[in-house]
Amino acid sequence: MNAAQRATKITLEEHEMPTAWYNVAADLPEPLAPPLHPATGQPLGPQDLAPLFPMEVIRQEVSTERYIEIPEEVRDVYRLYRATPLMRARRLEKALDTPAKIFYKYEGASPAGSHKLNTAVAQAYYNKIEGVKRLSTETGAGQWGSALAIACSFLGLECMVYMVKVSYYQKPYRKSLIEAFGGRVIPSPSPETAVGRAALARDPESTGSLGLAISEAVEDAVGREDTKYSLGSVLNHVLLHQTVIGLEAKKQLEKADAYPDVVIGCVGGGSNFGGIAFPFVKDRLAGQKVQFLAVEPSACPTLTKGVFAYDYGDTAKMAPVVQMYTLGHDFMPEGIHAGGLRYHGMSPLISALYHQGIISAVALPQKSVFAAALQFARSEGLVVAPESAHAVKAAIDEALKCKESGEAKTILFNLSGHGNFDMAAYDSYLSGKLEDLDYPSALVEKCLEDLPKVG
């Protein structure tokens, strides 16, 4: 047994970091359906996306190249925190009395405290070299807003963040972190955009949604010549940038002479799961035996209760129309603490893989998720973000299945961020105030009544 096989923490040297991102679109059994213009219903061209994104991001969005080089300027920022450690959860394995091996990729080591900085730096860089001065975006739980504020600070850009109102007040220190790096953050819906004012007129007490916050950020971007829009999940280029996670994990597992039987990640828009899973999906498509489990909250069951259809990416019907699993763009989720998992739609790439039966999905109630997070913390010493806790719960469930069957499976999951800014959520759980919320199928059917008519 070599040192890496005995290790709890498996690391890479800086020179071992990936120099290119992996693009799963190159290996899909069937190509993605084309995105459509929200006004005309026609396939989008580069000129349609230009008001929102710089040209290199647009190129990556539609690319079928298998590998896309990571610019040196981006890798220079990555060196501040990458390669992130791959951890063997030995103490958790012992507590569960399982023959399974549990590994997790710890992305909470980044300055933003989550995986989101991997794409924030790349997007800020591509905007900067095109002469953009300001970025607008939305954020759910605040991880993405924090990451983009940090990236803009590093690269000399202004940053405007529309934060879903329920999370804005649940997580005040995320607001402080965004402002510490020079970003401006306001609760959404806000009175600063036409979309926000209309939402407040309909419901002055609205707690907001990611779809609505996206609408505000898009309106902001298209209304100013110096501003582009930046998205933290869902679209192809975002998931592309996150594959640095899985590419590193593959190298680290090789050092430990291990390969996963199952790869797990939480899903809201898809960047967390895609980042860890896609490099292994490549192996699955080439014949390797490996399973994938996408974990979502039962209060926002996009994959497990949604439909595979064309839908708008935002509430105001301003964002591109894409084929994805969706709960309907009018979906207004409950104010669960896993704010990053409250989006109505799923990444088109992940949706396609799920539709084709290449990956599986499960929806979990939040009380059992927080119980698993505490079990993990008391074994491994890390308090995880509520989003990541969904992957923790699923990994524990898989390990307990191994205990029953005697199988010594290797389980890999993405721990996408720490929960240091989420202690109010843990306080709610520990004080018994947290409730399980299951989104009713009848409400899903109502939300789906306004899907765009395509074809």
C-alpha cells in the first residue's frame, strides 16, 4: 500500500493542475437541441447572445471541442486555491461501519468558500479582454455572488448582484462578503428594474426566485453598454469551467489506486454535479462501469418531478429558451435554506444525460439532509453548505447500502462549499424550526401550463 492509499488527504502539486477543461458535449450520444430566441422562437445565433456574453464565452457555449485550454491568466488565479484536496472520509466510514470507501472533493478551500470561483474567474477574464467594465448577475444562496465579486475584484471589473430576497435576509454575511470585495448586492425582486417593480406590484411580500433574479440581472446587462451578464450555473460554458474539479479528482484517485463506483453531486442548476461528474461520464460513455447520482431537494424536484421540454431560463422570458428538465419558469420555490438549489430548470447537458438514462437522480427532504450534515461534521470536522449536505446525505445512504450488502464500493462526492455563512440554517434545524417541504405535483402541473409553444 503506497502513501496515497494510506492518506486521508490526497493532493496535487500546482504543476499537476489541469491545463484544459473537458467539454462533455463532444461525447454526447445525441447532440443538444438548439437554444431558441425568447422572442422569435428561432435558433439563437452568436449575434443574439452578444448583448449578454463576450464572444469567447459564446464560442464555448456552442463548442463541441473535447478540451478547451484554460488561459494562463485564469490558471494564475486558480493557483491561489487549486488543486483542491481530495479527502478520504475515514472517520465517517468508521462511524457508519461500512466497507465502502468514501472520498470527497473539497471545494470549500477557495477564497469564495465554494466551487463557484472556478467559472467566475474564467468569465471575468473573458469579459475583461473584450473591454467589458461591469458584470451583472443573480445569486441564490450567495456563493455565486461572492465568487463573482471576488473574480471582478481580482480582474478590475465592477460587480452588480441581485440576490434572491429570502437568502439575502437568511444569509447576511454573504452580503458582507460580496461588499468586502467591492460588489454591490441588493435583494430581488428590487425596485431598480422594470421586472422587479412588476413583481413587487404583484406581490409586495415576494421572497423571490432565481428565475426572477436572473430576469433583473439580464435587464440590467442589456440596458447598459458597459455591462455583460454572468451566470453561475446551468449553461454549457459554466459546467465546462467546473470540470477542473473532476479532472483533478481523477488524478488524485489514480494516486490512491481507486476509481469510483458511484459519483454524487447536488443539483440546482447543475454546475456542482457537472463539475465532478462530467470527466467520469466521459469514461462511462467509453464503456467504464460507473454510476452517477444527482441529488436535489424535495422542495425543488426539477429532475424527479419536472418535464423535459423547452422553457425560458427566467421568469420574465428574457433569457434563452433551452430544452431542459423544468418545473416551469413561473415556479416560486419555498424559502428552503439550500438556496443554491432553488432554480426551476436544470442544465441542458445534465438534462440530456438524465433523459438518456446515463445518470440517475433522487430528491431528499431537508431535515434528513441536515441530520446527515451534522453526522458528517461530527466525524470529519467540516460544517458543510446546505447544498453540499444533499450530496453528503446521498453518500451516507450509499455507504449504508454497502453495509447491508457487504459490497466495498468506492463512493465519490463533491463537497462544493463550507457552511460557515449558513449557521442560521443549522440553528433552525437544531432548534426544531426546520420543516420538510415537498413540492406538490399539482403545483408542478400548474407551473407547466405556460411553457413556450415550440415547433
